Amino acid sequence: MKRKLTAFVLALAMTAGALGAAPASAAADTGTELAMAVLEGLGAFEDGDMASSETITRGEFARLLAYALGKGAEVSTYERRTMYADVPAGSENAGYINLVSSEGVLTGKGLSYGGSLARTQATGYGLLYLTDEMLRCNGKSLEGKTVVVSGAGNVATYAIEKAWQLGAKPVTCSDSTGWIYDPDGIDVATLIDVKQMRRARLTEYAKARPNSVYHEGKGVWTVKCDVALPCATQNELLLDDAKTLVANGCFAVAEGANMPTSLDATAYLQEHGVLFCPGKASNAGGVATSALEMTQNSERLSWTFEEVDAKLKTIMVNIFHNLDAAAKEYGMEGNYVAGANIAGFLKVADAMSAQGIV
């Protein structure tokens, strides 16, 4: 198992690097060598399925990876950004690979071959489910609150959508060149049309929504708000941004990206009484729904959107209660960073202890 885990980590690194960047017809030499090393480590060649001296396409790598891992052995949430370009032009997955697998080895698959409904919305929806529960447990609510969101990808878009559904008013979004402030609230249909359908810049959103204002560069965190949701990229919310949020009355921040808040900004928010939930908890909706996808694959079932969404909500609510309980138990009530770290560590430690690993 340790060999499999090590090789699989290498596989993840590779698919985001050398092999993932190579043409579909012939992977770069370094990518091919690494692919072979990974597959040999997993034992993919033991049954003579393919000679380890051959070159390998990204599609073949994916097939052998699934074979070597076995049924449901591991999960990887590539969100359709993985290994090769051998898919029909114009499809939603053009330029990428989705492994055709009914065994749940890889997730984020297309709906026609084992994918799950609500997977696209899961991270953004999950962020709001946890944020809503965090507020409720602290005597607050999203109802009627102003929310600022960074980003304009899937996480941000569906966080904005769910914020509306929960009674809040999301007023910002951003991309790599600028950001939008819409005093009427971000229109989800327009945002989807601009960013997902036309792949355009947010200047097009401003053209479609006359009351909105487009700003070059950064600035989302300067908008007065109750709740801030960084959903774009690492280190996008810095100390000066945290100071601005606090000065403007923001009382909650929940991360919808990987480490979007710098350490000093996190500390400042906590020191000034802002409810802060780290991404390892609030950003877990996507991987949670990948697990739900694997469950559907194992049962040979496809749940409705509503079924998946309801299960996602339950998971995110439970995640908050677990980290909240851990923070309280260890004398750090309200410190959800510590609570998330402790709860996650204990879950792994307890499992390892129960299995005699430690």
C-alpha cells in the first residue's frame, strides 16, 4: 500500500507537469520516463499488459493507472483537468482526459461514463453550506447580508449562486485582469455566459450589466461587506486586505480556494474577532462529492442532483461541527483553523491506531 500511495503521488505531480503538457500523440521524454516509473511502482506491467520499455500516451497511462490501483483504491479529483486530448472536439472535456471507469478510481468524470450530478457546483455550494452553518452557530445568518467573492471560475460562480439561494447578496467577482462590483448583486446567468460560454473577460459582464462597474487590477476586498469568500488563488487576501475588511465591518471569512489568505492576514482576522474558516474545511465540497461519485459508481447508481446536493450539505455541516467541537475540546473555542487541524489529525491518527499502523 505504501508503494501504491507513493507512486500515486508521483502520478498526480506528473499529470500536472511534464506529461500533462505534452502533445497527445507523443509524451515528452521526461514525462514518458516518469509515467513508466509510476506504473512500474504500481505493478501495472506484472501481467504483461504492456512492455515498460514502450512509449506511452496519456490515454494509455490513465488506463494502466486505473488498472494498477484497482477498484476504488484511491481517488483523485482532477476536475477534468488531467491527462490527454483524445476526446471529441467541442465537448465539455475537450483538451483533457476523463478516465472511463465505473469503478470510481478517478473522479470528475463525464455524466455519460460514471460522473456525478452536482460535481461542478460542489465546491462553491459546499463553501456556502459550511459558511451558513458557521454563522448560525455564532448567532448570525446569511439572510440579507452582503457578500464579496473573488474569482469567476466554478467555485466562485456557484458560491455566488448558492449565496443568493441562502438569502445573501453577492456583489463582486474577479478574474486575472480585474474585478466587478455590481450594486444590484452579481447576476449568475450573465457571469456564466461571459466566463463559461464565451470565455471572455469581465469587461463583457459590465457591458451586459450597466449598473455594474469594472475595475482593473485587484480590489475586491475594498468593498464594504459582511462576509468575504476568497475563491480565486493562493495568497490573494493579504494583511492590508484583512485590515480593510475589518475596518469595513466584515465579520466572517471562509476560504474557497487553496490557502488564499496569508498567515498574517489570518492572524489579524482572528485577533479582531472575525469568524475565519480555513480552506481545508470550507473548500472540501469538491472532494466530498468525489467520494459521493465513487459511492454511486460502486452501487451502479446515479443519484439525482437533489440527492447529491442534500448529502453534500450534510457533509459540510458535519465538517463544521467536527472542527468546532475539536476547537472547544482543546481549549481554543472559536479558532477554526486550530479546530480543523486537530479534527483532521485525530481522524487520521485514530484510523492508523485502529489498524495497528502506529
